[in-house]
Amino acid sequence: GDEQVEPNACLAPIETPPFYGLEAFPGDLGTKGGLLTDASARVLTEAGEPIPGLYAVGNCSASVMGRTYPGPGSTLGPATTFGFIAARHAMEA
């Protein structure tokens, strides 16, 4: 809010349930993990089997760079590449 405006319109009591909470941790930009996929961008089960018709690319999938986010824009290349691969695989399925 604007420090010149009193009272601050962004500050107000939260009185009406339901209330939700979550544990948050500081980190770099982006995700630290994500859905595991195969080379065709198909999402894998915990047993390592592809889920038919389900694909994941970009920051919602496990990074090809491991559990780190190297910097802004660095995931655009893999997202575009695996998006193309996923689309081709889906067309051929």
C-alpha cells in the first residue's frame, strides 16, 4: 500500500474462516523438482511407468538441470524442446 494513505488499505484483520497455512522455504526462482518424465515428456508413476496421455514440460516437470534453477530464462530452451517432443509423441500415439 501507499505509505502516505492512512489507514493502509492493504492491511486489515483476517476474521472470516476458513484459514489456511503452509510451510515456505527461501530459494532461487523456479521449482525444485517436479513431475518425473521420460525422454518423450510423458509423466511417470512412482514405479517409473508412463501415464498414458499425460505430459509435463517446463517448470512443472523435473528439471533437466537437476534440483536447481540456474537463472531467469534458462528453462525456456528445455521447455520449448520438450514441448515439441511431447506434441510429436502425442500426435503419434
